[in-house]
Amino acid sequence: MIVSLPISFNGIGVREGAGVALVCLVGVSRVQAFSLQFTTYRVGVAVRLPGGVTCLARLPLRRAGARSMEGSS
């Protein structure tokens, strides 16, 4: 829930800070906790990026299809 607060761009920094605070409670060092949080964020971005690129690449095709449907009615 802390990431949804509008105090940073895409929750970057807030997520890592909260993660460091929570993971340090179980005995993990601050550097390792930050690395874990930031790597998790990067993996999430890498997984979502191909879908975003695909969606943007298909946008012109959708517009062309909509125009052809308008012309035929």
C-alpha cells in the first residue's frame, strides 16, 4: 500500500525504503535488502515491457481497422 502513495515517481525509492525497513527486521543487511527490492522491481519491469511494446506496436493496426469499419457502414 505504501507504493500507492503519490510521493514519488512509480513508487521508486518508497518501495525500496519500506522493503529495507521490513527485511532488516529479520536480520538481512541493508545493502542486501535494497538489492533484493530493486532487483524485484527491475524484473517486474522487464517482464511487463514486451507487453507494452506489443500493445504500442498494434495500435496503428487497430486504428486502421476502425477506419475501414467506419467506411464500410
